[in-house]
Amino acid sequence: MGDKANEHPSSVATLAALEMAMENLPVAVAIFEFEGKPVYANRCFRLLHDIDNRWVTGLETFTDLVETDRMSDWKQDPKTFFENVQRELAAGRSVQAQIEVGDKIIAVHDTLLDGRYILTTQQDITARVQAEQRVSYLAHHDPLTDLPNRTHFSARLANLIEESRVTRRSFGVLSFDVDRFKDINDLFGHNAGDIVLTELALRLKRVLGQQDMAARLGGDEFTVISAGEGQPEAVTRLAENLAQAMEEEIEVDGRSIRVGLSIGIAMFPQDGDDAVTLLANADAALYRAKAEGRGRFCAFNSGMDRRMHDRRVLQQDLRHAIGRRELALHYQPQASVSGEIFGFEALLRWHHPTRGLITPDHFVPLAEESGLIVEIGRWVLREACREAASWPNRLKIAINISPIQFRQEDLVSDVHTVLLQTGLAPERLELEVTEGVLVQDFARALQILRGLKSLGAQIAMDDFGTGYSSLSYLQAFPFDTIKIDKSFTAKLNADSSADEIVRAVIGLGRGLNIPIVAEGVETEEQRAFLEEAQCQHIQGYLIGKAEPIAEYSGLTGADQTAAPPAPQTTSATITHLRRR
């Protein structure tokens, strides 16, 4: 008797403590009898659904509650939802769903307890869903003009080509840019250039037909698909309307600027029956329009293929670039937001014997088209790892992996071999991939990423926010780093949308415990913004340009007779780098 008497107060205390814990739990928890009568709801659940304690005292069943105004702001029928939950649980399946109640989006997880009770845990995920929707939208739209971006445009063009091959319909592609746009930026500033592009996009939207689509591909480069009836007259009329729409001057900071456009037109299928040829011929027509005096539009003809010939010649030269030792690596420092260097990104350059220094923007697309990028990628990997392994200071080395290179069966084997041959510690290697590598074959991509991770290498998601940007990728694979594209960094403190995007990505990284690197940091103001937003790492001209590694011998320890035990970068060194 004495033992039982002693147990009772303890049990009461335990139940009281448990109830207190449930009341203060930051997750909404409730228990129903299987038929729907409420048994318990904690404070978070009551606040989430704006209900009071009366509901859980047995005065109302779930059905009674449904019929009151209290549930009238459900976007779906709550009674039907509860019946579906009962059906799934009776079949032995747990329930995971999202419901909309008023302006809230709520994640629901229901399980069956002891065959008689339903345990539901719920959480308000409105902010997370809205952030994902925003990032998803921005992945397919240009943040400055709100037009579709290159990714969105490419998908639309590919679909239209497939449809038109079946229907045997013709459509036009219109490529254009702003005449002397660089002069506008140089004379009036980049803000003036942004105003011009934004106004151009607004006027472009007004002249588009229902079946037309416009996209900003980058800079002042725009492309339009004209898919209406009556081609080629329809695309010609669209070019005329666009040119006319730009005749009115644009007001920029109290000044009136007159903007002209040069426009090139190519038709499917006569000027190209695939996306690459069609866009190349529209570009060829654009260059012809510029050569004839700008401010006009020009249709493609077969005599304009000189540019394509030049591309083929350059592509052929590229085939011999490795053997002739024309390729080189430049290295750009990566630092903490406070300025301490922790690594470098290896960036490829081509020293052409007659054309001089060629940047990757010009020759990497050629390498990817021809498949040369696989051989070039192997050379970059081997050369960068060899160089990094020679540094007395154990700084990290980051290397970009092309989507074409990523699809090769032996990528993991190549990386493993290079690490063994060069002696580079795997944890010092970071491989940067874009979201595009995950799109075509998600399961296979994950397998490759896991294989690379198993070697000890780190994996970074590069150019986050400019591609597909599905948050499911971040959930599916433990990336070590997220890199914010420089196009967003460049707009900081000048474009509230860019500020919002960058803060959202930094917050996402913080929530997932993934460090963030902001690329393209050029000013102290940008660095201060990123520091305030709690971005961990930065990269850009403010820290240092991409240079031959000899320029950074002080950081790598190559000019020291004895290497320090760990890389330490002083503020004086950072100041020196910023003056470059």
C-alpha cells in the first residue's frame, strides 16, 4: 500500500510536467478520437486555428466545429478533408498534406494511435512556401525586367519547335539589343541603363501578341518568339511595332534619352530547324542590322553565315589549345565576409595565338557544343589540384564542373585519380555544380554527387537563383556551400528585389546550415550589406581579381621558407588585394 501511495503524486507530477511541455511546444499538436471528437489540443494548435479551450472539453465534435464560422476560412472543405484522413489511416497509411486556412499554409502530419486515436502535428509553413515560390519564379524570370529568362525561353523554344514540326507551322524568332547601350552606362551610370531596360521591357510587353513571348537573355540582349498566324508578316509587324514603341524618349533622372534598337529576324524552319541554328541566324541578322547603321531590323539570309564560319574556326582552334599549352588557370580569392582568405576558385582562360586573351564566356559554349569540355574539364581538374597541392598554406580550391562533364560516367573515377596523383587532401577540393546538372536525370545526378562526396570532396551549388532553383534539390542532397550569383550581388542597395532575394537565400542557407558565398562583391557597401545579412563568405574584385597564382604567392605561402600551420590572412593583406 505504501509503495502505491508513493507512486500517485509522482504520476500526477509527471502528467503535469508532460502537459506543460505540450502546452509550450512550438509545434501544433492535437488528438482526436477516430470518429472526430477532440480529446486534446495544445496552445500552439489553438492559436494556429484561432479556437478556444471549449472545443476540447467535449462540447463540440469535429463535425460541429466544421459547421461554425470558425472554420469558414478553410480553402478546402474541412469535413471532406477529415474523412479522407480517416480513410487513409484506416488503410494503415499515415497522412502528410498541406491545407490552406485563411492566409496560412499549414503542413499536416496525421498518424493513428492504438487504432482509436488520431494524432495530428501541424506547422505554419506560409513563409517557407512563399519563399520557395518566389525563388522558383525568379529562377525563370529576370529580376530587373520581370521578363522570362534564358532558362524559361529555351524551354519554350524547344517545345514550340517540337510542336511546329508536327503541325508544319512557321514561327519567327526576333533577336535585338539596345544600340550603344554601353555608352548609356558610361555617360549616365548603370542605374540609367537599368531604367532604360526596364522601360524597354514595359513597351515590349505592350506590343506582344497573345502567342508571342519575350525574354531577356542577359545585359541588353533580348529575344522574342513570334508564334501568331500569318508568318513572316506577323514577326515583321512585331519588329515594326517594337521600333515604333521606342521612338518616344525615356526619362532618366531628369534627362530625356532616345533609344534605338537593332533587330534580327530568323524564321522556323527555313532559317533553321533547331534552336541553336535558329538563334545563331537571328543573331547573324542582328549583326547585319548593326553593320547597316543600327536602328533597323534585318531578316536572315544565307549570305549571313560568316559569323557561324568564324565560330567553327574558333572551335577548331580550341581542339588544339591544350596540346599547344594555350589554356591557363587564373585564381580568384574567396574570403570570409570579414576578409580572411580561405581559398581560391580556379577560372579558365585561353591565350589564343592571334586573338589574344579569350574569356570562358566566349569559348566554353563552343567547348560544350563540341564535347571538348570533357577533355578541358579533366585538364582543369588536374592542373588546379596539382597547383593547390603545392601550396604550403592549406587553402581550399574550388573548381567548376560543366553539366556536360558531369554527365560522364567516369567523373567520380577521374576526381579520385587526380586526388591520388596530386596528393591533394580531398577536404580541400570543392566542386561547383549548377542546378542544371540535376534536372535531366535527378536520380543519376544524386548518385554522382554522393560518389564525389564519398571521396571527401565538398560540393557547392553554383549560381543559385538563376536556374531551376528547386528547394527540393537542397533537401535531397547535403550541399556544403550555396553560391549567390553575381547578378544579384551587383544590385544590392540599388534594387529592393535583389536585396530581398539575397536575404532570402542567406536565410535559407542559415536554416539548412549551409554556408553561403556571395559572388561578384565589388564594393564595400555590398560587403557591409552581406555582413549585416549574416552571409558568411564573399568573392569578387573587392577581395581580389582572378590572377595567375604567382600574384598570390603571399597568401599561398609559396614565397615563404617555412609554411605556417594554418592560413592566416591579415587585414593589411586584404587591403593590398583590394587595391588591385
